[in-house]
Amino acid sequence: MSVTDDTPRTIDNEFGKFPRYMTLVPDVFAFSFEEAMQVIRRFKNNADLTQAFMTLLQTIAQADMPQEQKDELMQLIAEEQEVISYAVISRTCVVPI
């Protein structure tokens, strides 16, 4: 799929506004336990996951795409890292009753 200058960058429908590149994902809401297990086997601890995020950020920074898209992707990754950090902290701070 190629996006030309006259093509809108977003899709606006009853579900809200989404970036046009989301149409490249066949079913963004699908879930597979097998795929989840592959991820679990690959990232055994938080350090592995953090390293993968850093590699992803470097790849995005060097990618040939508009700066606006880079910024959006990097912001999403930063937010995901915050969620993971919060989950790790909250798991270690739980006190049994």
C-alpha cells in the first residue's frame, strides 16, 4: 500500500480516528495463546524486554519515515514502557493480607 500526498493520513469511522497504516494489520484485536507463549519464551525477564524496546526505538529513529510518525511510535513505546514499569512495581509492592 502506498500513501500519496492526496490520501488522508487517518481513517475516521464509527470506531474513531486511526492511522491509515493500521489497515496493514489484518485484525488488530485478535489474540493467540501460541503467539503469546512465543513472546514469553523470548523475553524471560524485564531486562530482555527493555533491551528489545531500546532496539526498537533505535530502529524507528533510523527508519525512513516522516518525523511525525516516528514521534508517534516513540511516544507509544514510551507509554508501553511506563505501563510495564508500573506493573513490575505494583507486583513487588503488594503486601499479603
